[in-house]
Amino acid sequence: MTPYEIVIETAVVYLAPVGESFPEIQATPAGNWAALGTNSERNYAEAGVKISHSQTIKEHRNAGSTGPIKAVRTEEGLKISLELEDMSAETYAKVMNFQTLVDTAADADTGGYRSVTLRSGETVATKAMLIRLPSAYGDSWNAQYEFPVVYQSGNPEPVFKKDAPASLAVEFTVLEDPNAATAAARFGHYRVQDASATG
């Protein structure tokens, strides 16, 4: 619906192993791409998916000038954050450094259960991330953020109370991809579909 450039829609976050090919912009994510959340965006809090760009700029002044005469970017960063209203063991495992989920079957004396260890350890697990949302150019088209390498950097603090759902606050930090084709592509891409496939 016009105006297309005003996007009012929930984005969907997908994760896959680092190195997984990103889907074509018109295709449904498949292969090893899995939506974050048991029911995908239906498990995201109303605050939605937030993408934060950060940077540190150092300005240079010399003795003959009161204002800056040159600027250099010394740091930049990219983070993705959302709250998951999903306390399933599968989602908790992803939040806790992508831990291995253990599924124990029921027997005669003990009920079955799924468990996740709560210590993440020294090694920080990484994934590739895809965020899919509507295009800013037309109906039925897609846009997508493609992040080759991310890690879960947030500090989940689930709160259990009678009048609100427990949630897992997560934040993913983008790392530079050493295998990127160019230096500019080390954080990935934002692609926005503006035409249908011709085939």
C-alpha cells in the first residue's frame, strides 16, 4: 500500500550457520535458515526488531582554526535487538550462546524434559543472520538485511509475573566478515526489491 517507502510491518529474524548462502530476495528462506522464535514474529514483543548503527568520529583541529578541519571514523558498530516472548527450551538454547538442547524421553518413573545448560563458557558462538521485511518500492516485494557473522551479545533477564509474558531480551552484534568481497561489505548488505523476476 502506498506510500511504499513508509514500512509499517514486523520484520522476521532468521539464523543459519556462518557461510550459509543468503536466499534470493523473492524466495522464501530455506535450507539451514530457521526463524528465531517458536512461532517466528508472533513471539516478538510489540517493540519490534531494532537495528542500531553506531560510530565514533574523531575530529581534528589545528592552531589556526576554532572548528574541526578533518574527521576520521575510528569505530563503527551494528546491533540488532528484540524481546522474545518465548520461553521454550529451543529458543532459550539459542539465546544462551546457541547451546545444544538435550531432549530426555520419559520413562516409567520420570517425565520427559528438554534442558539447556546456563553457562555459556569462553567460546562465543557465531551465526549468520537474515532479517526479512517488506520492500519500500511495491506490494508483494521483499527487503532483507544480510549479516554474515553475528553473536548474541545481550543479557536476557526473564521476569515471571502474573500480568505480563516472560520474555528474553536479546541483542546480536555484527562482526566483520573476513571473507567479504570488499571492505565495505564486511558487515553485510541491505537489499530492497524493486522489480519482479523476469523468468
